[in-house]
Amino acid sequence: MTKIELTPEQASIVSAARGPVRICLPDGSIVGWLKCDITPAEPIFTPEEIAEAERRLDAAGPWFTTEEVLESLREPRA
């Protein structure tokens, strides 16, 4: 397994993170994400938002496959 040792400045940033940390190369391109194990102070979603999401999942549709969505994005626009 490859090991990367953080500088003290980098370690401070990661330790203070409240969510995922984007890992970038010097040119700014993203090479990955570091998932920091944190427990949010508040729930991410309210009970109302969860109920709405569940209601939408139970809706009749229309539903589209991933391939159908990607194909519609490839189609030229008028």
C-alpha cells in the first residue's frame, strides 16, 4: 500500500474538515476524495425532506434508465 505523509499544514486542514476533502494535484485536477469520519451536529435531511423523497420514490413515474438519460443528453439541441 502506498503511503503519503501529510505536512503539518495539510494535517491541520484534514483534521478541521467537516466533510469530504478533495485531493488535487498541483495543477488543480482532482485525483480523489478523502472521507473524514465525522458525525454531523445536525441531521443532513429533515424528516419532511425524507418523507418527500420516499413519496417521490413511490410515484408512478415516468422513470428512465441511465442509458436513456445519457442518450437524451447526447442529442443535439434545437
